Amino acid sequence: MGATREVLTAAEAAQVDQAVDTALEWLAQQQQPDGGFPGRATGQPGITSLTVLAFLSAGHLPGSEPYGKHLERAVNHVLSTEREPGFFSVAKPRPTWALDAASHTAYYNQAITGLMLSEISGELGGTLGERVVPAIERALKFTVKVQFREVPGRPQDEGGWRYPVPCPQDVFVTDLSITAWQVTFLRSAKNAGFEVKDEVIEAAHKYVKGLYKPEHGTFTYDHSRTTRGMSGAGIMAMAMLGQHNTVETRAAAEWIRVHPFTRYGERVGFLDRFQYSVYYCSQAMYQLGGDRWHDFSPTVVDLMVPNQQSNGSWRASAHEVPFGDVYVTAISVFSLTPHYAMLPIHQR
């Protein structure tokens, strides 16, 4: 795997390698004839894109064995899901918001797909590579268009992203969860040589920084509610926006430290998603590095490796059940591999 594991013992590093290899073997077996990976339609092509990212994060590339063909087929499938220029979503958002429907999930799909395409773009050749570059450019235009939509009466929400259809119970119109994926896509695209204008980054930074609340000591989902996932997402988003080791990110890391992960599937707060929180906190602590990553990384190993199923997958729990074990397994691999540093977005 080629990266230093200075925070893990040799035995822990071997456990991670074995868990990742077994998970990827299982994921490869799940690929469907059309190149996609199974999961709820409203989670597509995000689930397929996350699965590709899991392979990439472990150093597997197009054109190489054993998974190169799997990746190329998946990229072909993802490209086929472009609903309108730059908007990747298998399901069409309906006019009324509904939990886990496309009206809720579609902009996650678009951001995660843009991220995957930009991370893999430099490794693709031929016709497929030629198709990916303009697809990323269209996705960037779409992302910026959504970012700069009008948010009347909510200046604190300017610069972020939210659902395709507003949730009628909410007064806020952007949130940290989708925003963190979008800014990760933007950073990935910029790393890959695509143009991302300064005003896009500045507006996103102002929004994310505004979600940090000193009275909570961490980042909030919507200016009020806190979860471990959103604490990690805030740290990750700030890093992707070029803001490393700030007062806000250090405080959020401390908030995570005093809200530790102690058992598989546990949640802290109503909005918490277990695997999603592990993913974001793992990414966040790796970006911070130093003692924070040194202390946090072994806890992820201790939490995730013993709870891997014998077939190599991880089981979904609570709010993540609708999206299935492929989604959970892909994001679990992604949680274990930041220190492999195989992806540009994993590099500090």
C-alpha cells in the first residue's frame, strides 16, 4: 500500500490491510452488469462513485489488475447517469421533499460523483478519459450555479449547498453535510487542474466558518445542531478550503475527543449517522495530523476491523440501512485508508 503507518503498530497495520483487501474483494463481486454497484436508486450514482473511491483510496487504478476493468466499467456507468449538464442523479427529484428520496439526496450524488471523476481523471486514457474531462467541467458549473442561488432572508446560509427541493420543516436553506462534499469536489477538481474561481472558495469558506459556534465548541449542521459527523465535516471542509489547524478546527477536534466512538453502530444525537460520522472524523483527524491523528486512528481500527463481517462487508445500521451494505462497506474502507495517502484529497 506504500504509505507510512507511523500511528499504527505493525499488527494494526496488517489488520487494516487485510480488512481493506477483503472488503474490496467483496465489493468487486457486487458489481452489476451495467457497471454500477448496488444500492437504492436515490443514492445513485453516489454509491457507485463512493465504491470507486474506495478502490482508488487503496491504490487500485484503471488499467491495472485486479480491479482496473471494474473501475472503468463503473466510470462508464456513472457518466450515463447525467440527467442534465453536470447533474448526476439516477432518480429524478420530485417537487415535494421526502427523506432519502432524490429531492433529498440528488446533490449528494452530484458532488460525490464529481469528486470521484476528478480523482480518477488523471488515470484514464482513451475515449473514456476524453469523456470524463468535459463531464467534470459541467459538474463544476452546476455546483457553482447551485451555490450562488438566491437564499432570501438567510444571509448566514449564503455560500453553501442544500437539497434540490427545500424541506418544509426547515428554516435554513443550506447545510454542512452537503457543503462538505461539494467543497471536497471543488478541491479535488482544483488539484486536478480545473478552474475553480476564488469567489467560489471564499463564499464557501465564509459559510463553513459561520457554522462554527463557540457556545458549542464545534461546527454545526445548520447553525444549531451538533453531531460527530458534522464536527468532522467542518474540519474536513475547512481543510479542503485551505484552512488548516485553525482555532475552529482545533476546538472541533477536541469536541470529537470528548465524544469518542466506543461501540459499533452508536449514535450521538438524533441526526448522527454512525458510518458517516466515522468517515468524516477519520478524514478530519488525518487532515489535522499530529497527536490528534495518532490518538484517533487506532480507535477506528479497533472499532471497524472486529465488526467486519466474514464475507468482507460491513453491515448498515439505523439511518444508513436504506442505502445498503455496499454503501456502508465503501465508506468504511474510505474511513480506514486516509493514511495510505493514495488520493490527492488524502494528502495533507
